[in-house]
Amino acid sequence: MNPLIKLENVCFAYQGHIALRYITLDINRGETLVLQGANGCGKSTLLKLINGLIFPEEGSYTFDGQTIDRSTLKDTIKSKAFHQKVGFVFQNPDVQLFCGSVREEIEFGPRQMSSSLSEEEIKKRADDVIQLLDIQHLADRAPYNLSGGEKKKVSLACVLSMNPEVLVLDEPLAGLDRAAQDWLSNFLQQLHEAGKTLIISTHDDELAHLLGDRIVYMNMDHEIDYIL
Amino acid sequence: MNTIPEWMTKTENYIPETDHDGFVNRSLLSVMSVMSRFRTSEGSRKGRLAQVEPSAPVKLAMALLIIILASCSRNMFFTYCMLAVLLLHMCGLGSRQLPRVFTAALAAAGFSCILLLPAVFLGSPHTMLTVSLKVFLSVGLLGFLAATTAWNRITEGFRFFLIPDIMIFTFDITLKYIVILGDICVDMLNALKLRSIGKNHDKGNSISGIIGFAFLKSRHMSEEMCAAMACRGFEGEYHRGTLKILKPVDLLFALYAAMIVALFIYL
């Protein structure tokens, strides 16, 4: 089986400061891969690279057989198709929410897919996701007035409504209370069982061992130390 | 826990439509380029030039001195001399900084030329040339200062001119929050880019949402900082430690400044 995501000897540096050093990694369809490592080891940079926000300076990144680099994503059609397939839930949910209400926020992605989704389907998707995440009471509220846990749920909802094949989550448990952490862990497990490919960066060992088919440990040399 | 809807378990068969969304990319690039300038790594020179670099207060004082003297001077020869000094210093700038400083100075001079165009028709063409050259000199000097000195060093340099510490502290906080809010804006534009997977009929609304959120966030952060400062015993008075001792090379630049003043008086 060909891997969905293939990274080969990927290197990246921020203004001369190395963030990723010769990363080679295959991620299969439907797999849950957990990234672990100390702060500053390059986990978030790797997630950004997988999402096509930055590009390898050396090495190659292939998604579903297609090379992902600056020139590929310059083509807006290819770029949009790629971003529909790979959803990113940021560590800070605040940066992901910019619409007037939670419902608008969830409908934002599907509404842009109006070439393949009717108005009824868009509304159904929003309703389904709202129900799935149990946020009916938040639907008409402004996102910036929500609590941290609620914002996290909404940011997850607005990515899920686009139905991406791969869900990338940067520190999903950060800033959540115990109950919210348990809920999210169970929910991610449910998504995994539904066949979604999950890539999660976390410091939480419990979550890593609960969800991870494989756990990748990165060291402070910005390399993959070992894979469990 | 609720069950996952059926559509979510299927692979999306979606082919995007074309849309003009270069605006998000352009906004991202412009915010990121401003941010990279504010980051303290830029500004301080490296290599051999760093050895003969005066400290920030001296550079600031020299820039202000030349701007004031050139503005007061009625002798064009003095302005030409100062322009020659500026161009000589600009030769030491890197390939990224030189066009930035030169373009800003040239744009300001060009704008002055347009504003003073009526003077040419009213029989005073020299006015346009004099003012435009002085504008080029002033903007060029300030651009040079910004390009070769880290922002935090510039604000520290204000202390040399006995500007109150609380004011310098305010400048420092402003710079810090420009960087923090800039980072937030970059992340939000990235999030918008990632979620712009088709035809967005309401791009203006998304961008205004980002601007509105950045405003709310800045207000929230200012309130939090105010509370944090109150908790740390801040009651409106702020005093920093003693100013760092100037470097030996600064004496050389003081001599250089004295020569400029002597030239101004002589001419």
C-alpha cells in the first residue's frame, strides 16, 4: 500500500535556524500518528509543512502521490483541493475563528464548496457537525465570546465540516480541563475508527498511547529520535 | 457521544473552482515582511562592520544632528556634503536593506517634488530641488538608522536624550505587541488560507473579521497586561537601571559629529 503522506529527508530552517533536519516519514491512510518531543524540537514546523504552509528546503513531500512544493500550490485549484483534503486545527483556536457567529464559522468551508454542495447539504453538514460536537447552544453566539474549551470545539467543528481526509491537530489538549480532555480524546478515537487519518502533536503521554498507532519522538537536534 | 454522520466517513469528491484570492497571500507576505523587520535579529550588523559600529544613542544623536543641521542650512553645499556622507554609509548596507532604504528615501523625495511642483511655475525652481534633497537626506538617514540598529536598541537610545523611562517603556511595549499581534494576524491569515478551499463570495467579510478580531485581541491583551502590571506592584512609575557605558568607537563618532558642526558653521 502506498503511503498517503511521504516525507523524504525533509529539512527546513527559519532564517538560518534549523527547525527540521532530514525527516523521513511515511503516514498511511487511516493511521493515527502522534508526534512527541520537547518544546522547540520542530513538531509544529512539521505540522505546518504537512499542511503546505511552508515547504521543504531540502528533500521532498508527497501527498497521495503528488509532490507538494511551492510551485504545485501556486496553482490555486491544486492548492484548494489539497487544503480540502488536509484540515489543520491550530493550537490556539482564537486564530482560526473570524466569522460573526459559530454557525457561520462552521458553514464557511462547505459554503465555498458550493460547486459540489447544495444549500440544503451545507445546512445539513453544519447541523450534523453542531450535533456531533454537542454545541447546539453555541450556534448563534459570537466565537470570540466563548470559553477556551468551547473555542476548541468550534475550531474543530469548522475543520470537520469540510470533511478532510487528514486531520492535523497541534496540541489539541492544551488549555482544556480534564473533562474536555477526556471528551476530545474519545472524539478523536471515534474519528480514527471512522477511517480518518490523524496527525497529532501532543505532550500528553496518555493521549499518545491511547490514540497513536505509531508515536514519533523528535529530539532537540530537530530529527526523528525513534518511532514506537 | 453522538455518532459520526455518514458523509464524514466518505472521501470527498470535490473539484474546486477558480477564485481570485491573491489578496490573502499578499496580506500574509506583507505582514510577515513587517514582522521580520521588527524581530530583533535584524538591525544589528554582523562581521567586520560591527566592530566599527557606534552604539545606538550615538547613531540616533548623529542622525538627528544631521537632519537638524541640514534643515537649518541655507548652503546647498552642506546638503550635498551630507548627502555624500549618507550615500557612502548606505554602500555598507546589505543587498536586502539597501533597496528598502533607498526606495523609501526616493519615494519621499519624489512625493515632495510633486507637492512643490507649483513652486517651479511660480518662479522658484530651486525650492523644489532643495526641499526634495533634504527630504531624501532625512528619510534616508532614518531608514539607515532603522536598518542598522535593532528596535530595542533605538528605544534604549532615547534615554540618552533624557526621555522619561515610562515613555521608553511604552515604546518597548508597543513594539512587543506589534510583533505579538502580527504573529496572530499571520496565523489567522494562514487559517483563512487553509479554509479557503473554493469560491469565497465574501472575502471582504473574512478579512474584516480578522481585523476585528485583532482589535478585540489587542484590547483584551492590554487589559490583561494592565492587570498583570498592577499585580506586580506597578503604580505608574518606572525606572530602568543605569545606561550602558558607551564604546570607544563612539568617541570617534563624536569627533565626526564635531566636524559636521564645524562644517555647518564654516559654510
